Amino acid sequence: MFHWLEKNPFFFAVGVFLVIAYAGVVTILPDFMESARPVTGTKPYTVLELAGRHVYIKDSCNACHSQLVRPFKSETDRYGMYSLSGEYAYDRPFLWGSKRTGPDLMRVGNYRTTDWHEYHMLAPQSVVPGSIMPAYKHMFKNNADIETAYAEALTVKNVFNVPYDQPDMPKLGTYDEAKKALMEEAALIVADMKDSEVKEAFKRGEIKEIVAIIAYLNSLK
Amino acid sequence: MQANHALNYDYSVAKCFTYATILFGIIGMLIGVVIAYQMAFPELNYLAGEYGTFGRLRPLHTSGVIFGFLLSGIFATWYYIGQRVLKVSMAESPFLMVLGKLHFWLYMLVMIIAVVNLFLGIGTSKEYAELEWPLDIAVVVVWVMWGISIFGLIGIRREKTLYISMWYFIATFLGVAMLYLFNNMAVPTYFVAGMGKWYHSVSMYAGTNDAMVQWWYGHNAVAFVFTVPIIAMIYYFLPKESGQPVFSYKLSLLSFWGLMFVYLWAGGHHLLYSTVPDWVQTMGSIFSVILILPSWGSAINMLLTMKGQWGQLKENPLIKFMIFASTFYMLSTLEGPIQAIKSVNALAHFTDWIPGHVHDGTLGWVGFMTMAALYHMAPRMYKRELYSKKLMESQFWIQTTGIVMYFSSMWIAGITQGMMWRATDQYGNLAYSFIDTVTVLIPYYALRATGGLLYLIGFFMFAYNLYKTMTVSKAIEREPQNASPMAA
């Protein structure tokens, strides 16, 4: 049979394809629906948090930080409750990472605060002596992209039925409504910050990346 | 079949991709060395504002070496090997010639836009699949062009039986196509919401499912870019360079179909102790161990091809590169399954042992084999002997030293890190704060970066040697049968 296949490229290719496609079908499909189900209490991200998540992705925070607490005592002692599949139901993409150059961030919102993050992003060594994390000063200069974050929220709501605007769930509404709610949410974070430029910018109606990413990090619980 | 000898193979596309391999090799490895030193000396993060931070550069390094250096190398060797094993010249088909050149230029365009994108932080965060949807579509077009080139050349072939290398090239094409398409499925947000950035998209899969699809892709991108096409190369170049026939046809058959079937299951080993279903994790673990068989099958087939001819290792540095490559393939494919055992993975996952493992495969196996392939091709493409054997010898030893420094420092670093994360004091409390487990690694990071630097220096020697071969080396009249001619 193999000799015959080696003379018939079409059937050879079909054969190879069947052999390699098989595993994906068998491992990914059976639990697909179940794995996508949220656990009770999991909520979709607000627009501000989503904008922060985009900053997290833009600077590849996931290259050094995981968001996956494995079920070992050494991990639950350090980071909190181990991760459940349903907690990730609204994570598109997932951000588990594959390397922990820095600590896990799955539940960082439980034990870090807005002002801690502000110092840390400006000068990591000021709050964690010996840290090898670079400072992310440009997050204090660049504006967060609110429109794209809103577009993403609306997309997942319409396409994947993510439960925005449902009882007990974050409100999305129109862009103007969402923007208004976002400014209120951001105001609470800016109030806890020291940086005068960020505060000035906020008064002008601008949201800096640092505000959005802190909102996102605070939401990780 | 005397027509073979009269055939004039056309290497214009292979040459273009050879230049691209060198270019992206330098860029990708240089960035790799920079980010490696950044981990030891964080001040190096501030050389280029926000564009020089580790976060921005890391995807550039991985994409640069995988899709820049290596993919170019794969294309270069394809446009060389394909014609020869099918006994047909590309020049016989004007269509395939035009297509090949288009393939090259479109590939370069996509790569350049991709580099700019990654500097700007535009991406999806998925490892080795960072590009946003407009570029994904362009990548698919490039890939389809390569597919047409493969099957087009097969269509006009004289040699009816497909040589082993062809199996692996076909598998590379199909495997990457399938994986890339499914993993990059996303919805462009602009077209739904009518606002925001037009190139932004959101993944079709959420959370655990997204992770499963990503590592099904991520692991097998390794399979179908780092392994399958490299085996295609070694099955052609080692017998050619050494003048020895492949040791066993049956072993190559077993290894090929075994690899095809087993590899795709192994992605789950990236997700051990995560929230993916337990049975998927177990399957990933088991199949990773089984994977030793087909991997070692190919490697042993290559080693035994040299049976009775080990003297060639002393005389011919190219043989040395290739045998070293397949030995490193064996090391890497033994180390991987060990790390995929659940209890070992509990310690190794998230630590530096993983990049250590990746790099003994990529530097030792992939890098050495690709460079040996281009060395073998150069005298045949440019009709000149290789410029310097001595330089090649020094390159070999400098790079080997670099690789050993790299993986040994990462082994120690990874295991240290894993042990410290779980260490407890006599009362059962965690013994170390996280930062303790970082600062202790800095000497190893410095050592690793220096190992990488040695490898990069060796790559510059390779580039220089090839450049001299192309331009000033002594011309040769007849194409060498086997051992590549080289000046001392």
C-alpha cells in the first residue's frame, strides 16, 4: 500500500491529512460545549477592563506572567484558589501564558491595589527590590483605545451571546452610554492615583493606558 | 533516465530564500540575544522606548526565528530539493517560475509588515500566532502559493515515486495549513460594531477551549515547522553529502506515519494541571512519551546511514553539523517526553527549563541542520567551492559551546526555580517569596545570554562564509557528486 501511495501524491496527501486531523477532532470536540460554560458569579469584562486587557496583550504581559493557578498547595498558598474552567468563559483570547518569569496574575486583584500598580509600572524596583521587570512608562503617555474595546464587547455580545445588559451583568448599551459608565469607573481609579498628567488628561476626557490596565488587573480575582 | 544529467535546475527562487534565511536569522537571533540579556540586566529594556521592552521584543524573536529564519530555510531547501528529487526543472514551467518569485516577494512583504506590527504591539497574544486577521489572510495566500508550487512541480515530475523528503514537505504544507486556519479563527470587531480599529479581532474560542486549540496549534507548529521539514532536509542532504544510502526504508516509513499520527495528540502536555479535561491531559502525556519512537526512528535511521563511514565526521564539517543535529534531535525528543510526564511537568512547567528544552532542539537540531543544508546547496547553486573549512570548524565549536551553555544554565535555572516555588519551611509555609526565586536566577540568565551570543557569533561566521562563497570563492567546473568541495 505504501509503495502505491508514494506514486499517487493525491491519495498520499489525503492519507496524511486524515492521520493528522484525527487527533484534533478527538481531543478538542467532545468537551467543547462544557468547557465554555461560565461558573456562577463570573461576569464579562467592562469596557474599561477590556481596554486594559488590550494593553496587557499589546505589551505581552503574558510572555512573563501566567494566569493559571494549578491545584497544588504551593500555588494556592501563593496565589489563592486554583483556577476553574468556567472562570475563563469570557476570556477571548485566554491569557494563561506559558512562563512565569514574574508571578501568576490570575487573582492579583485580591492582593494588589491601584496605587501599588501605579508605582510598579513606573519603577518596578521601587516596590519590589530586585525585580527584573521593565518599567512601562509609556502606559502613562498613550491613550487607551476605548472604541476598539467597545467594539469588541458589542461583537462578543452579538456573536457569542456574552450576557451584557442582562440582570446582574455589566451594562453595555450604546457607545455613549458605555462611555459615560466607563468615565465613572475610571474616575474611581484616577482618584487613587498620584500621577498629575494622568489626572489632568482625565479631566480633559482622556483615559491613559495605565488607568485601563489597572482596572483590568483589579478585576482579576 | 539519462535525461537527469542534462537537466539544468533553476535555483533563482532557492537563492532568494537563502538570502532571506540569513537576513531573518541575524534579525531573529540578535533580538533573542537582546531579550536574553534583558533578563539578566533589566536596564537594557530602555534602549528604544516602548519598542525595546521585553514584552514587545519577545514575539519578534519567536516569530522572527520561526517564520523568518526557519520558514525561509524550509522554502529555500524546498526550491532546491523539490526539483532534484522529482527530476524536473522549475525552468520547464514558466508558471511555476513566476509563482515561485511571487511567493518569495509576497512572503517578504508579509514578513516586513509583521515585524512592524509586532513592534507596535499589534497582535492577538497567542504564541506563534500573534498576527491579526489581515496578515493571517496574507499568510494563507503565501502558504497556498507554496502548496501550488509543491503540487505543481509534482504534477510535471519525471520521477514517479515520491522520495522521503517529499512526504515530509507535503506533511509540512498540510499540517501547518490545518493548524494555522483553525487556531486563527477570529471575528473582526470592526465589521460587527462599525467602530474601533479595523484590524482588531476577537478569538472564536473562549478560555479553556481557546487554550486547547492554541496548544494543539502551538505544539504542532513545533512539529510541522521545527521537525517535519527538518527531517525532509536531513533525509536528502545527509545521504547526498556522505554518499551513503539511507539505512532503512522500512524505518523511514514507520517513523513518518508514526510521527504523523502521534504528534498531534501531544499538544495537551502544555496544559497539564490546567482546567482542560483530565483525560485530554493524560492523552497528551501518554502520546508525548510514545512520540519518542517515531522521533528516534528518524534520528537512528540517520545515524545508521553513516554506518562504517564515521571517518567522514573528521574530514567533513558538514557531516559533523548534520550528525550533531540528529543527535540533538534525539536529546530534545527524549527531554520533551520527560517533561510531559505529569509529576515532572508539575515542577518544570512555567520555568526556564522549558525555553531550555526548546533551544536545544532549535539551536542544535533545527539551526545546525538548516545551516548544513545551505552550506551543501551553495557550491551547487553558485558553482563555487565553499570559502573556508577552517571557519566552518570554528563556527561548529563556538556554536556547540553556546548551545551547551544555553541548555545547561536553563536546566539548572528551571529546576532551581521549580524547587523554590514549592519549598516550605518546617511549619509548612512557603519558604521563599516570589522575588527570591527571580534574583537567584540572574547568574544563569547571564550565562544563557552569553551562550546565545556565541551562537549568534557563529551565525555571523556562517553568513560571512556563505557570502564569500557566493562572491570570491574558487569556481568549480563540474557539480560535485557528494562531499561539498571546500577550501581549507
